[in-house]
Amino acid sequence: MTHSLIRLDPDDLSGTLQRLVADLAPAPDTLDVLRRIIALFPHDGLLLFDETQADLYRQLALADKFTFDLDTDTLLIFSDDADTLIDALIEMAMYLSGFATMMGNDDAWVTEFAAGAWKPVKNRIKRQLDLPVSSKPRGVVGLPPAPDGTPLPDPYPFRTLVSVYDRGSFEQMVLLAARDEIAVYFPPEAHPKVLAAYVYMRRAMQEIAQGVDLYACQKFNERLIAALQRMDALFSPDTLPPAQWIAGVDGESRPGTPASLFGLFSEPPRPAPDDPFAAFIEQLFPDDEPGA
């Protein structure tokens, strides 16, 4: 099976679960959780399982394995494992409840920033549902210094990425700030503006979501718009030069096309086969969880 289109109806939970079991076969011990999440939907929605993209998304360590079709209000998932399904359905509840203000924006960094602000809200909803929320980093970008302060050999020039403030480094900082499960170590050579972009973005995402639950989308959206205006004024991303040095990146950035080589976008990202940064990231994030 390559595609499964499933209607998710909060007014017909039994029928919805039957359709999920028939098409996705979720583990029996997750059915009650899925029922409680779908019951939060303000109205029905559609879920499409696209198995044809599963292999691609397994290779993208920093990408969520689901997204939204903004034209049809359909949740697209590329993996049917329990964690992906739970996270995707919670974000679908948020999407249908009015949190999608900036999704699909022409500027990719805006979409990434909004997605990062969603995550603390999603985690709050998970806690309200008595679901586990991990606080441990899933991986590391950059290398911590040796005990004597000497920089360790870097398997990829992360120092090069963060030593120059351009469109590429800015977009990577937005992406990394949006991943609270990723720890980032900045070398001494990091450009002050690059470091500031990461710190300010990460803090702003948390502040937007502070005290927000599923029923406070208006507060969330107002904070999000105000924060984006502040970030735009602080960092002027539209005026930044493209990242010329990253392999596979065109010299000119088109609206909605990231200068970075990985991220969450409406179209499934296609990694450049000869890009060293993509290879470096994949080494940091194996398929199996640490200690699994």
C-alpha cells in the first residue's frame, strides 16, 4: 500500500479508529491515546499516509515525518510508527484549531520559526494527556571543546557555517532553534550575529508558547506575528547575502526556497547527494535512539 486516505471524525471516534486500524494497524495499546487526541479536533479532517516518501524522510534526521497540505487541510504522514502518529495528530488538532497562521509563508524561515513555536504547545498538550515528553537531547550539532579548552577536530566545517552571517547560517539557526531536542555547541569563531539569531529565536519560540494550550490560538497567533516582526527587524534576513560556500546551493535564493539544505517545507526536501553537511548531520543522528 502506498497511499491511504483516512477521514478523522471526532463525532465518530469508533468509525475513525476502525479506519486507522484497517489502514495503519497501530499498536493496540495506542488506540486509547489516538481516540483522546482525535476527540480534541474541532471538526473532522483528513489523514494521508504516503508510503512512497517514507525512505526519503528516514534519511532526513531533522525533519518531522509529517506535514500539512494547506490546500486541502490534509495531514500528510510519511511514517506510521506510534510516536509519529501521536505527534502528527496532536499537531493536526492544533492546525484545525487555528494555529496555522504562518504555515506556508513565502519565507521558509518564517514557516520554520512558526513550527518551532508550535512544539512547546504540543508538549503541553501531551502532558495534559499524560503522555511522556522527553527532555533529553536526541543529538548534538557542533563539538564541545576539550577539557583544556582546545577545539577538537571538526569532521565538518561547522565553524565555517557559523563564522559568517549570511542567509545560509541564518536559516540554519532558525531550523536548529526550532529543534529543542538538538543541542548546539558554538565554537569561539561563531559570528556574534549568528549566535544571537539562535539564542533570540529559541527564546522567542518559548515565549510565544508560554501558557498557551489548544484553546488559546488567538493569543499564540498575536504573539507569533509580533515576534516575527521583531526577528525581522533584528536580523534583516531579506538583506543577507546567499551562502556561496555550501555545496549545491545556488547563488540566488528564491522566495520560499531555503538556502539551507534540510528543513520542513511544503514540498518534500531533496537532499543534495554530494553535500557534506547533510552527510555530517546523518552521522550525528542514527536511526536508532541512543541506548535503544
